[in-house]
Amino acid sequence: MKTAALHNLGCKVNAYEMDIMQKALSEDGYKIVPFDEKADIYVINTCSVTNIADRKSRQMLHKARQKNPNAIVIAAGCYVNTRQKEDVLNEGVDIVIGNKEKAEIATITDKYISDHPDINNYDSIEDFSENESSPIKKRHSEIEGNHTRAFIKIQDGCEMYCSYCIIPYAREEIRSRDEKEALDEIESLSHEGYSEFVITGIHLSSYGIDRLPSPSSSERHMNFAEFISEYHSGRLKAPLIDFLKKTAEIEGVKRIRLGSLEPRIVTEDFARELSAIPKICPHFHLSLQSGSDTVLKRMNRHYSLAEYSQGVDILRKYFDHPAITTDIIVGFPAETDEEFDETVRFVEDINFYETHIFKYSRRHGTPADRMSGQLTDAEKHKRSLVLQDLNSKHKSEFMDNAIGREVEVLFEEDSSGYSKEYIRVCSPDKAYAPGTIVKGVISGRYDDEQMLFRETL
């Protein structure tokens, strides 16, 4: 029987889209096997957010070819979208599939096989028993812990054009998923036993605005700057909030966790309405990228530190001890010592739960790639170490401050799971079935990454 192996690189949206490709191949008659096994088809869901991501994508493509020289090797995703098709094909790839084509992978693959009748394929494995669990369920289980948490992609594309970022070129214009289709998927997965849903998108805060007419042009949809202006004036509501309310009404949905949010979407009204949805997890990722206003302007990030701080303050007003996480890029072109010091002070002042630190990576075709004052790798490494130390300190403090606090834990393994704030806890003295939600208190430290949990009756 024909077999397929898939490997994912990159973000949560990519992980969701790989599930879609896997399901399509499974329904087309492929048995899904681990990537390390010999297969007839290898699919690499690539990433191109940094130079390192590019390199990893190429390495996995070459690894697939080495696994089975006769296999069909498919490159899908952002690495494909940011390059010429012929360039990717010249790397030993048979089929290239852009982000918009991923759902059509089975049709594209079947056509390729039909057009190449000399392919020596389908030689790898034995038959697949119909009694086995479906491959798509296995995929969810392997990633998210025994049917407990599922990613739901509701938006694609980005039109922000930050000066360092290749993603708008890889993902193109914003596109919101059909609401009923997304809600139906959530309902279906809840019936399968999933209880927490992570709502994701490339620029999640743009969800729904591509259905709103531009106030200045009848030929295009509203852009995010226009939406923010209307939204802050009170003339518009955030479409995302309405979707979350409908998600919360679905039977079986116990928790809703959000992907990364644009800082400017967090207003008093937004936080008030969000806090009125009890199933929302108080864990918010607000991407910062720099704690210096001058660097933010060079990054074309569209908000100020004052606006960012205001958003954090509003979330902390409406949620009790929310987990605030962020991303920081160090070593952006021409970043001075003073500007980096401003970032350090800002991170200290906000006191994040977690800070994800990235060294600036030049992306060909972006404005930042052409900027003067490119920093050395040594300087980027030195600055990243400073923020990593600060992150370790803040994360430890947040976890210690949770001791004695009442929490609700969704167990993903027999003895460990996550609170709504995304604190990892363990219960070494009592095992709980995966998917069980238990209320209790955090009673102390277990190790550097986990807290001890004690159930309350």
C-alpha cells in the first residue's frame, strides 16, 4: 500500500496545515508513517521565517531524498512561497506546493504520478488495517497529548509588512476562514474528546476585517490601520470577539486559548468582553519585538511602547494574574547599546511570564536587509544572553508567585498538564486520565519547569 511521511517546521499555523495535508493524503489511500521510516512520499512543510528555518527546510528535504531515493519528495509552505519554483525543484524536490495549495495536496500528487508513469513507487510497506486509529487522530494525539488540545486556524495572510519580515510575501493577503466551517470543525473535534482549542492565524487580530469594506476605496477590503481607527473610535467591534463567543457556546469546549495578538487590538471593550467568556484562558501573547520606540519605527511595527504598555495594563485589570508572553528580536540593524538597554528596561518593567528571544535574521527582499548598520553575530549572541537571563528570572518569579493559588488543570498525561495560565504542573502522587480537568492549588516547586499540584475537594 502507498505510504506517506510528513515533517513540520515552523509555527502553529503550519502545524494545523500539516494536519490538513495529512488528512487529505490519508483519505486518498495513503498510510501515514513516521518520518524516520521509508515511505513512498515525503512531505516537508517548510518554514522561512529566518535563515535558520531556511536551512532546516533544505536539510529535511535532503534527508527525505536519502531515506528513499525513489520516493516523491514534496516541499510545501513558506520556503516555497518565498522562492522561484525552479530553484526549489533544483534542490532534489519533485513537487512544490504553496501555502494556498496545501489542501489540494492529494490531487496535485495524483496528477504528478499520472504524468510520470515510470515512477518506481509504492514499494515500501505492508497493508494498513482498517481497524487502526485514523492517522489524523494519531497526529493530534502525538502533538497535543492524547486528544486534549487542538489548533484551529481561522485566518491566513498578513498585510503589516514589518521591515524585517518575509511572512507577508510568503502568506500574501489576509484571508479569514468561513465562520461556520471553523465552528463545525471545533464541534467535531470536541465530540472526539478535545476540550481545549487554540485559535490561531498568521495575523489573528485581522480576522474578519477582509469582509469589511474600506472607507476610502470600494475596490479593496479594509486594511488593519483603517480597522484600528474605526475600532478605537467605537464604530466597529472586533470580529474575533464574536467568533470566540460562538466557540464558547459549543458543547464540549472547556477552554479557549488565543494565539498571538496585535497589541493595539487590546482595548477596554476588548478585554471586558473577553473576560466575560469564562472559557478564555488568561494567557496572552502580545508580540513586542523591541522595547525601543526608535527601533520599533525602523521595524515598521505601527505601535508605540506606551500603547503596548496600555494593552498589558488593561489585560491585568480584567484578568487575575494573566500570563503575558512576548517575542523580542535582538540585533536589529543599527540597534545601539542605548536602544538595547531601553529594551532591557522595558522587559523588566512589563515583567513578562515568558520572553521568546530571536536574533535578527536578514531576509532577502525585505527593507531591513538593505539597512546599514548590520550587527555581528557575536553582538547578537551577547544581547540575547542578557534577555535569556532576564527571561529565566521572570519565569521563575511568575511560577513561584503562583504557589498557593487556585488553578484549573487540564491533564495531558497521567501526572502532568497545564493550568489556564499555561503553567505546567505535575501530580506525582495521583494520576489523572488525559483530558481530565481538575481544580486545585499549586503547592510548590517540582523542578525548573513544573509546579506541584494538589487537588482540592
